[in-house]
Amino acid sequence: MSCSTWSTSSPLNFKSHSHSSSCRSKRILLCNPRASSVITDKAPSSDLPRLILHESLDAAGINTQHARAAREDFCSQIGRLTEINAESSIAISRGADLAKVALLIAAEDDSLASHSSVPLSVSSFIDNLDDLSMGFCSTYLPRSSAPPEIFLGNLERYLYVHKGFHRMDSALDARSLYLHTTLTSRSGSLIMLSLIYSEVLKMLRISGFLNFDAEIYCPDILQKSLPRGYDKKKSKISDETHIMTSKSLLVKILKDLKDAFWPFLYDPSSSLFLRAVHGKYAQHTGSFKFGDMHRALAACERLILLNADKKELRDYAVLLYRCGYYEDCIKYLTLFEEQETENQTNPINRLEDEAVKILKTRVNLILAQDGWSNYQSS
């Protein structure tokens, strides 16, 4: 595969969406996106088009060995999420090893961002979680006859006071969205603190120290409170809306990363998709402050592999469009339209549906113009 000049700040570069030949001649290309059709990532369906991130970085001369290894292990773990396991509470955590999945997400992103020759040590941070659980046993474990309220109260004092875990706004620091940095700095997003709480409960249950059915109350993002445990026997119907399942936790982790690294100017009144279709992109796409195309693509690809939401096909398509992968973009837009049911009740949904049509028309015009240019040159 032949590649031409690419920006040192971001091997996957945006292309102008103008249809004029003068503008198209000024595009900075990574490589010819139609020069290879190798599918390197396993998809949830054999009909799913290719995922382009790792292949494109390889073509640009960037070693993706560690990123690929992390992605393969990620796929292996989510393959254990049966329909029942996916909908089970994180306090039970059956099927996939949620902590390991979160660390594999971090390992791939670390490789994409740093290009380090040394992979993130997933096993070391798993050991850190085990040590955290055992630390509770040696310092805060109540007597075996203590009621659940005492047990959980001690656990929360251990985590939030003794160990000092606290919430951090991901808009201020993207490191709060990763499990390994949350374990290191004791500062993390709500979803990371919920995951740590669930992992400690899991270890205590495996070790025989937890002898009652515990559940985790995950507060709304707008609330300032922390994840708390409670005795499931004393739960109320209203508590069910605050129970996080294994799949919803993984989807939330990836959507938070996608939102944090979306490489288009922030607009709270618009969706990510509309910002990408109509908005301007950041020039410095390797920094969290300005977004990161590599990690945004990685989040989208993993959400597609997780079969999270049909809209992920559409959002991935618009990133492919911005990177110049027009044929792949059309395939994902078509797949999205085949699965999507129109919803005209929400103004944002109406705008998004219209934007999909505009984007598809725009890409078809580009492909038609490319085809005519190739015909003339031949």
C-alpha cells in the first residue's frame, strides 16, 4: 500500500468535504483507503464492514502490535457476555471480567496515544485491585455477625476516606476515564469508582467475607454523591433504575471516552454526530483538550463490536468520512439506515436523520467524482 504525506500530529487526518477538484487536490492523505480490503478485527456479524483504525496506522508506518493484542483480548472478553450475563448487575459480575476489559481498553488507548514499545501491564493493575480488596480485610473488616449496613459502611470508609478515592470531572482530566490511572491517582469518574466498588465486592465474595446479597447504588451523573452499597433484601423498586449492568457499564466507559476525545468543536446543544457533520474539527488532534481522532475511532469500533447501539454505526461512518474512507463510510451509513427506525418526535433526531441523508449524498458525489476522474485518467 502506498502512502503519501501525513501530518506528524495525527496519522489519520481529516479531508476536506468540499466537492471541488481544487479543494480535493489540497487534501493531506494518509493512504489510499481503497487499496486494501483486509479485515483485521473480528466483528459481531460477518456482514459488518471492516474496521479501519489498526490497518490504517500500520499503513502509515505506526506499529500497532500492542493495540491489536489489547483489542483481541477485548473481543475475547466481551465474547463471554451472554444475553443473561450482559444484563446482570455489576455487583454480581458474571461472564466477562469487567476490570480486565476496562484495563484492555486503557491498554489499547495507551498504545495509540504514546506509541510506546512497552504495553500497559494489565496484570499489574489486576493485582492492585486484589491488594485493595485484601487491604480492607486487614484493616476494616467487621466481625462476621455485623449487619450489612456496618459491613458496607466500613467498606465505604475504607475506599473513600482511608484510601481517598474521589470523583473527578472527566472534562477536567481525561485520565479519570481510565481504570489504571484511577487506581494510581485515587481520582476517577463515577463509572470508574462504581467499577472499583464492584470489583472489591466481587473479591470479598470470592474470599468468603461477603455473606449477604449486596447491590450497588450508582447515582446519576448530575448528583455529586459516590457509589454506595446496600442490602438487596431492603431495596425499593425505585432503586432498580440506579443498578448498573455489566453491558451498560462497558457501554458507558466507551461512550465517555468517545465523548471526551471527539475531535470536533464542543457544542452542548448538538449531538456528536451533528458536530462532526457540520462543525469544524480541531487542528491539534493528538491532545485531549482538542480531541483525539485515534481514540475516538477506537471507542467507536469497540462500541460496534459490543453491539451497543445502532447509532454507533452512523457515528463511526462520519469519522470515516472525515478521514477520507468514503466507500467504508457509505457501507456503514447504509447498514445504519437498514437497522434504524425513524423517530420524528425528538428535534435532535429529526436533525440527525436529515444530516444522514445530506452526508450520504455528499459522499456519493465524492465517489462519483472520483470514479469520473479515474475514468478520464485511464
